[in-house]
Amino acid sequence: MKELIIKKLKDRGVKLEAISAVVYKLQKPYSENLTVEECQDALEHVLEKREVQYTLLTGITLDELTEKGELDEPLAGIIKEDEPLYGVDESLAFAISSIYGTIGFTSFGYLDKHKMGIMKELDTSENNVNTFLDDLVAGLASAASAKIAHQKRTELNLKKEKLEEEDVS
């Protein structure tokens, strides 16, 4: 299923490297030794989660069906116009952003407000309906960012414990 999701993302113009670049931008101020490879790894872990895969599949499919004219009105128009009061696109993405705890909410809110990189490209695309996809990508980046934040905190705590043990010896 993960490979299918990666293919669907790629078919919609979203490369994992583009999402990893957003993750890097989010986390770099908090981790001076952060690498893009760590961001890519965190993103890969997020994409392994079944609930993330199902959420992505749902949102991408709704965008595709809207493009093809296969959804009934008024839903088709609401999605096509990315109606601000609709909010279901953000709700799906919010579910992804929270898989590593509430820290992902903050990043998602920031990314939803300040679209950057691939999310901006998706949001301003004239050729595709990306009502769900731009938010889902923000959810992915937020979740990967939260995973890194937790990982870095754990590493810091382990270093601190080790130093305390050495002081006791």
C-alpha cells in the first residue's frame, strides 16, 4: 500500500524529496545537525502507517474524482472551489499531523497558513484540483517534523542521563 501511495503522490506531482525539504525547513531551527536524509527517513516512517495511507488515498481520490467530474453537486463545486468553510480537507490532514502527538498541530497550522514549497505549488495549480492534496502534504510534513522533534528530545535526554551517570561514577 505504501508504494501505491507514493506512486499516487508522484502522479499528482508530489515527490517525497519536496516534502522532506519542508520538514527540513520546519525542524532545522531546532536541530543544528539535522540532515535532509533524517527528514526523508521520518517521512518514510509516517508513510508506513496504515491510517496515513488510508487518509491519503481518500483525499487524493476525492481530488481526482472532482477533476473528472464524477462527484455530484454541490460537493463537486465545493471541492473544486476549495470553499473556505468546507474544512474536511484540513480535518483529514489534521488527523495525519497528529500521529506523533499534538506537536504536529502547531506545524500543520503554520503550514496551512504559510504554504511553502510543494504545498504552494499544489494550492496555486491551475491544472489540477488539489483541495485535499495541499493539506495532506502539510499533514505529512507536520507528522514527520513531530517525529523528528520527539526523536531529538529522546536523544537529548539520553545524553543528559549518560552525563549524569558519568558524574556519579
